Amino acid sequence: MEPSVTTEFETTEFAGVTTKLINSYPSPFTILDMTITPGFGAPADISWTEDKVFIVIDGKIKYLIGDKTAIVGPGARVTIPRGVIHGFTNVGIDNARHILMSTDTTRVYAEF
């Protein structure tokens, strides 16, 4: 990772989610700014090498965390350790937004 400053970010849209890529490879961590259309989100999956933290900025989002669910709003922090099934859905009537920071443990430990 090199020192830098940028104001231009790649954006992608898929299945009701608009994602601004704030930070990515070759950094050992990824930061995504995600806007989620009502009723949309990410299906359940397992990240075997990534620890994740979601910070809710706007809206009401339902998170699957292992065998539990939680519906949270702005200011909530949701932590997902690697190996835990997880997913999310915007359950509100307006767009929701959260920041996702993930650390790929294979990249972190490989760089030290």
C-alpha cells in the first residue's frame, strides 16, 4: 500500500445495492460504502478469510449473524468474524446505507 490521496472512487451496482469502493487491494483491508434499495441486500454467505465490521449510516437493516438475526438502525456496529454465516437486507421503506470494512486475514499475515 502506497501513501496517497484520492477523491475518485469506483462505483458498482448489483441486485439493488450500489457500492462505492473506498479502499481495496493491495491494502490488507477493504472499505465499501453501500446503499441498499428497500427489500434488497446480500444473501447468506460465509467469508472464510475475512473479518467484517458493518456500520449503519442510514435506514433499517436486518443482519443474519450465524443462527441469529438483528434489525438495527443508524449508529449500530455489526461485527462478523471469519467463518460465520452472514447476510443483510434493507427492511425499511427508504434506501439504507452502511459502511463495510473487511480485513482479509490471508493478506494481513502474508505481509508481515
